[in-house]
Amino acid sequence: MRKPYIAGNWKMNLTPSQAAKLAKELAEALKGSTTKVMIAPSFVSIPAVMKAVKGSDIIVAAQNMNDHENGAFTGEVSAEQLLDLGVKDVILGHSERRHIYGESNELINAKVLFALKNGMNVDLCVGETLDERESGNLEKVLTDQISIGLKGVGKEAMEHITIAYEPVWAIGTGKTATPEDADAAHAIIRGLIEKLYDKSVAEDLIIQYGGSVKASNVKALMAKENIDGALVGGASLSTEKFLPIVQFDK
């Protein structure tokens, strides 16, 4: 059975001291929790957050990473730098990286391969825009993003991959795909993984839903067959809002 996996992407929010305070609150509140939990602070907050959650089961991830070992890449962060801080997980391909900063499927694939080469776990984000959905291209968009994003990733490495389905039109808009719509997209993803790999890989794959997830809709989403977790944005920025999402089954 797939273990629920709830992640909080803090994006460009919270100072290091604010992030550490929130992380400490979450670590205290989630003692004994059986749900897999990840938080992704901004790069400058990672050291303080790592210290705040030390001794807990909370995973601290990076929100992005470069696909080179080192060099003249101003403003970028390397796998070596993250690993030196104790960070072994990274979010790649988030829609904001794709649509604001122009990251292509091919670049995201290079990052995925580099992360895996360095022994890291990847939360690979995929999802369609409203225009793509309304024009009937949902399956094509997901197929391209996943087949290219995972190109060169062997079957054995898939245990280090989580996929987060995030319909772009539902991120930060207050709009949420219905549980049925979300589950249908997750089923497409799981079917594609079965074609690319095999049934066992598809059945073991954790697929999160992301897009205006909150306490009021998380139970309905998590009740669906193909939805295994959530990648949460704004609602992960406070203990009051994030804790009920993590504890959706309570």
C-alpha cells in the first residue's frame, strides 16, 4: 500500500527565522505521525530549518537545483551544496519554473538525471494550463512532460521519484480540480508509467495532487484511488492551515 505523502512548498516566503519557527512548530505537532511529510523552504532558510527539524521525521527539500556540478552559474544552487546541508530531496519542474522561467521538459530531465546521479529523491511536477485542458490536450501535455522528464531514468531509480500533478490553472487561484478530475489525471499518469516501465512501478508510484489544497478539500481528494498525497503551497505557510492537511485522516 502506498504511504500518504504531504509536502509543503514554501516558495519565496518566510525569512530564515520565520521558517525555523514554523518548522519547529510542525516538528513538535507531528511527533508520532505516520504520514510522510516534506517541507521545502527557500535556499537561504534551509540551514535554519534543518536545525529546527533535527530529530524529527520531517523531510527538508530544495525547491529547485541546477543540472551542473559547479561553475559560472550565477544565482544557482548545486546538488553538492544541498547535500552538504543534509538535503537529499528536491522539487523539480514546478509550473512556476516552467512558465515563469521558461524551463523546458529537456532541462527538467537533465536536472532529474543529475539529482538521481547524486543520490537524491525527486518530486517531479507536471500539469496543464487551462487552455491546454480546454483544448483537449491534457493527456498529451502529461505524456510529454513525463516521458521527456523521465527519459533515461531506469526502473530501479523510480523508487526515488514522486510525481506531483498540478493543474496550472488551480495553483494559487483558489480553484481546485474536482476530486474526480484530479483522480482521472492521476490515473492517466499511472497508466503512462505502466507503459514506460511496468505495472509494479506504476502501482508503487506516489502521485501527489497540488493546486489550492486546503483542509476543506484534502479529505475528498485523498479518498480517491490514485491520489496519494498533496503538494501544498499557500496553506503550508502556517501550522494552523498545514497541520489539518497533514492530519487529513484524523
